[in-house]
Amino acid sequence: MNRKEFMKTTSMAVAGGLVVAFTACSPQVLPGLVEEPGARKNWAGNYTYHAEQLYRPETVEEVQELMVELGSLKALGSRHCFNNIADSPGSQISTSGLNKLLSVDEEAMTVTVQAGARYGDFAEELHGRGYALHNLASLPHITVAGACATGTHGSGVENGNLATAVVSLDLVKPDGELVTLDREHPDFPAVVVGLGAFGIVTQLTLAMQPTFDVRQDIYNNLPLTSVVDHFDTIMSAGYSVSLFTNWLDGNVSEVWIKRRTDEEVEEMGGEYYGSLAATENMHPIAGLSTDAVSDQMGRPGPWYDRLPHFKMGFTPSAGEELQSEFFVPRENAVEAILAIEAMAGEVNPLLLISEIRTIAADDFWMSPAYQRDSVALHFTWKQQEEEVLALLPAIEEALAPFAVRPHWGKLFTINAATLRQRYPKMNDFVALAKRYDPEGKFRNTYLDNRVVQ
């Protein structure tokens, strides 16, 4: 489809907010070219994007026009990925101008948001209307589309990753066509956790439920022997449970237990499997200010203010950091934990903190929890990238007996050939992506090295 045909078929009159982007041949009028001072980096500052231009459309029609006019491109969300998954040899299209809550359907119990909306942008309003999402990640700062595309998750034995809330999505394909895929569409399980391979998602409809409150109880210094002997019981103690550890001293430094108050909640007491109740708010990383963390000490609060570990208005986690995360089957959790504990001498010097969480199985082809209940071993690293990348192969080898799968948006070194053995639908995913994008508009180094090879 050429520009003239596209403009005719969509009846689009472009007005206002347009700038001239000069190419080697002739000027084009395209919406929303953004000039950022200095190098364009991700949130943590460890990765510099190579894409030559960044566009910030504010309407779906502008996304469609850019899709037709540009060559290679990728969507760019909140920049919370630690690798090159969102980079492009051509241009990037920021979704930050598509950030609205569009509608709430009380009969269908769904909420529709634009792709660039961050969970923290609309969760409070959703709560005010009497509704909630099933779960949230540790950070409310991430976009809905980016979180779903990479299989990002919260925690909970019965809680699937954030993408499991998706009821339907709108996708702009390489030729500018806008299509809607819902749960009945045969391509839905591939496209939702789509790694940016199919097009640019412009909006998503999510399942919601009546709102609820959550309380957080924190326990310090849980003996590792308790984790080994009672892992399932401990991880089932709340709606969402996280274990934080530095892999030293034979214990877990903090246990965060989040429980819904609309369910039967009893006081847990001052001791839990050998750990002691905290007497003040805790940050997952020892020594950092607790101003940024969600409130604890058993004080109830709305779901959007307790399920994340961090508040929307603050820099989350440590800020200057790196992250990796590895998923193993839940039945292998204890073995995997002990495998990493045996590497404590190598891991700890580079580590800020590790987090251990549970995720329920789903049916998204490229989800790290595809068809298996999982446990995620998360590593927040000091920003020593060369040393971390040198260590990751040893961690991946230690977890290889459990068919470990990495988080797509974080640092890992497992190659495509190995991942193909661990994702039963990976070949089908690649074939479908080529059918959606036969010219490779959305291909980049990341997909070439991690998926397509």
C-alpha cells in the first residue's frame, strides 16, 4: 500500500503536530518526530538505542501512517527492558502519546486502555470506579503493552502473568492495517506475548474484577532450611508472596506476604517458620530508603497500592541497576534455589538483591510460564555489565537441568537453538511472525539472535 492509497482508504486528514523528517532523498511529512538530547537510553541507562529516529504519535491513525512510510521500526514503551528487544535498525515509535484509559465495560467486566498506558496511570481511577486487575508487577511504572509482550508477571500460586488479563488487542500490521484479535482468534496465543514481532499494539482490553484491599506483612531472616522443607506452604501464604535474598548466611533476608482482606485473614504472629516479623517498613535492598516502597506492617490499602513493591511517584528499585530473571517449573523450585545458593560466592559480589516468586501456567506460546506452573528467580545486579554477562552462562548452566526459560526483557545469554528446545511452539511462532511481517519490518538483532536463528 503506497501513501496515496493509504490516505484514501483511511480517509485520514493529517493536521497539526506534524514535523518534517528529512531523508537522504526528499523530505517527508510524518507525525511526531522527537529529538532527544544526548544518546537515547533505556530506563536503567545500561543500553543505548541505535534507532536513528524516534516518533511519538498521538493517534492510531498517526501510527498507521508511520507504519506505511517508515522502513524498519519497533515500538518503544516505558524503556524498562535491559536489552535490545525494543531497538531497531531504522526507527522507533514511542507509545507514550497513547496513554489513556479508554473505557470501562461493567457488563463485560473489562477495561480498555491504550498501549502506552502505564499500570500506575489508570489503576487508581479503576479502583475509584470499584474495579481491579487480577495482579500487578513489582513496578507500576511499566506500560501494559510492553509488560504483556514480554510475559512480565506479578506473583501468586494461582496468578498468571499480566498478559493473562488480556481479552483482546488492537494491532497495526506492517501495511498499516488495523486488526483486532480476541481470545477466540487462532493467532491470539502467539500475538499477546509477541516480543514485538507482529506489529504495533495500540490498545488492549483487560479483564477486571471487583476492587479489593491488600495488606502486606514482612518477615526477616527466614532460614533456608524452612524454604527447602516448606516451600509450597510459604509461597501459598498469601495472594502474592516474594522471597528476597542475597544468597548468603543460609537464609532469606525478607519474606513479603500480600493478602487480600476480602478473604479470611488471620494475624500471622511475630514468628513465621523461623523468621521474625518486621517492626518497620522494609526496602528489598538493605540500606535504601523506604520512601519508595508500598506500605507494609499489615496496614490494608487498595490493590494498586499494595501489589506492587514500589510507589508510582518514586524511582523504583535501585534505579542504576541491571536485571536478569529465570523461570523453572514449580516442582523444581527447591532444586533450582539450592543450585544458585551453591554459587553464592560468585553471585553475591555482583548482586543488589534476588527475588523469588511463583507464576501460574498459561497458554501463550512465548510466555516463560507456557503450560507449566513456574517459579521465577530474579536477579537485580549492580551495574557492572561486563562482569554480569560473564557470570550469566554459569547461572544458566546451573539451571539448565530444569529447562530454564529467561525473561525476554532482561539480560540472558541463552541462544535461539537452546530456547527452541524449551518452547514447544517456537517454530510456529516464527512462522506466524513471518506471515504477519513477510518483509521483516519488525525484525531486529534481538529477534535474529534469540528467536529466529
